[in-house]
Amino acid sequence: MGAAILAAATGLAACSSPSGGSDGAGVASAGASQAAGGGTYTIWDPYPQFDDSSDWVKLLTQCGTEAGVTVKRTGYDTTDLTNKALLAAQQGNSPDVLIVDNPVVSTLAEAGVLTTTEENKLDVASIAPNLLAAGQLGGKTYGVPIGANTLALYYNKEVLKKAGVDADAVKDWASLTAALEKVKAAGKKGITFSAIGTEEGSFQFLPWFWGSGANLTKLDSPEGVSAVALWADWLKKGYAPNSVINNTQTTSWQEFATGDFAFAENGTWQLANAKKAGFDYGIIPIPAKDGGTAPAPTGGEFVSIPVQSDTARYVASQKLVSCLTSTDNSLATTTTLSYIAPAEAVQAKQVEQNAELKVWVEAVKAAKGRTSDNLGTKYPKISEPMWGAVQAALSGSTAPQEAMAAAQSTAASATQ
């Protein structure tokens, strides 16, 4: 869902367009001479699993060479990176380039840590608007997405075959629930997902919430309540196990990997594990309530340029970001990080190379940033009561309507 989750996994698709120019002749001239003379530029990213021998670090080094500078890169855990970025900004020693999980962008932007793409002439014209929105606040864009991942439904072909279910016929909530009923009647298990009381739980709930037509500013709308009721009903009828209440996305996947489940909600990052599962699987988009693909939340990072007191540094930083997010380097980044590219031209190349990514490209096209709709830093204050409501409803301690009403009250107070 963000760096912490995707980092564990496979490759990633990234891309955006190269950029142009700089912020004025004086800055351009100073920056050009500085870049020409070399110098060391720092890059912080949330991929600590990659060492200096990895393709990722080789790409960073290559981009530094093209920009005429030496790159000093440090990889941090996602949460640690956010805290360090805020502290570094306070101390006036921010890195030159910062790569962060997309929900963090609005937090850093609101704190005055990041420059805008307009300030540094970063070209985002080729980026899909729904992906770019995750890095926008107050009408300004604070970075370039390096790639995106999201959620879909994996299914076990053998389990569905024995239950007489055609995966292609699952088009909405009613047809999915009917499929789960058949699977249970055939002696197998229905669906597993993560509903844990953390951001992972919200991440997995959002496709159903948004797929109902609900909006995060009104958690207790009839649509929002229907999404919680859907999950709660699945647990009551035994279509989903009670373990989902404590499942992370990893433990949910482990349940699916037993071969007993028909469906599992999970992400692009499980593709490598799916190939090792030992049974034939397929993937379909998460259906919206009344049909079509539900908007799932986007995971993935943005490449941004933090505010510097020495504005001459922006010229080389801009070159680094443009290199990392360029169309030419996108497939290389894809191989390394396991995402779907944010530009359609590169998405097409990905599908050409791996037809299995087609469903993920479709899912990403329908996806939505958690901080979109100009929610920005309000999102975490809404997400926490939401996942609490889901937990309460699934445990049976509170009815869906009451749980979401309480969550809305808490969220409204927190976001005033």
C-alpha cells in the first residue's frame, strides 16, 4: 500500500515525463555552474532493502552522473523517513531529493517542507490525473509519482471450478456474494482480506467504501454503511473468516496461499508469491456495488524536491527527479520496484511485456489517492475512526449504522 508494503515485494512501474528549465536566469546560471563543478547531492528513499549493488541504486548513480553530480543515497523505513524529513527541514538540512509514500506528501507540503512542481518546472503533463492527485494540496502539486500499485481480487481457479463459479461473471457485490455462497456450499472457504485496526485495514476497506459511492467526508452515509454491512454479513454467513479482524495483508495472503480460499483481496506486490503458491490463480478487479471497477486506493511513492536555503541546488535536483521519473527509465524502475507506471504510454509497454499486468493497469486507472479530494492531512483523522468502525461492526459489538455514525462524529470533530 505504501513503501512499507510494496517495498517487500516485486518490481515497480514508474514513470513520468522529463522536465524543462529552471526558476529564472540567475538561479539557472548558478545551478549550472554548480552542477558543472560536481558536488554531492543527497537522496532519501523508503527502500532500505536495496543495497548499493541493486538496480535501484545503480539507477540513482546513473542519474547523478547525467546531472553532473555525485549522489549520496540513504534508504529508511517509511515511518522513520517521514519523521527524519520533518526534523531535517526544521534543522535546515533537508535532502536534495526526497522519495516518500504518497499519503505523506500532503503532510510534508502543509509543513512547508516541499517545493511545488511548478516552482521547479517538473513536467507532470503525462501523469494520470488520479495518480497525481495524491500529491496535490490546495491546487498545487508537490512531486512526481514514481509508480503506483493498488488492490484487486486474486482467485483460486480450482476452488471456483469445483464450486461452479465463473470468475468473469463476478461483476458487482451481488454476483460476488453469490459466488461466495456457492464456494461455501462446495465445502471451501470464500474470501480473505485485511480488516486489522490500522491503516492497512482502511486501505483494504476503501475499495468497498468508495465502490458503494460513499465519500470520506460522510462516513455514515447509507452508501458507506452498506460497505461495512457487506463485510459484516460475509463474516456472519461464514463467507469470510473471523481472522480478517486481525489480518494484515501478509497474513491474509498466507491464508489464501493454503489453497482453501476462493478469493483474496491483495495487491500487486503479491504477484511473485502468487507464482509460488502451487495452484492456478487469476485476478479480477474489485467490483463496485452496482458494477464496474471499484476505485481502490493508490500505493506508491512521489519523488519530490525539499525546500533548500541555497536555491541554486534546485537545478541539479530537478535533473535528478526528471531522470528518475522519465519515460526512458520507467521500465527499469518497474523491474526494480514492482509498480504500475503513472503514464499510459509506459503502462502499455508493461502489458506488452507481461500480459498479467493488464488487470493491474485497469485497477490503477480506476484508483484514487487516499488524500485526494483535497483531504490532505485530514485523511488520517478520518481513516482511524473508520477502521475502528469496521472493527466494531465485524466483531459484532456494534451495528454498522451505529459504528459509522460514531466514526463520523469523531472524524468531524477532528477535522474541523
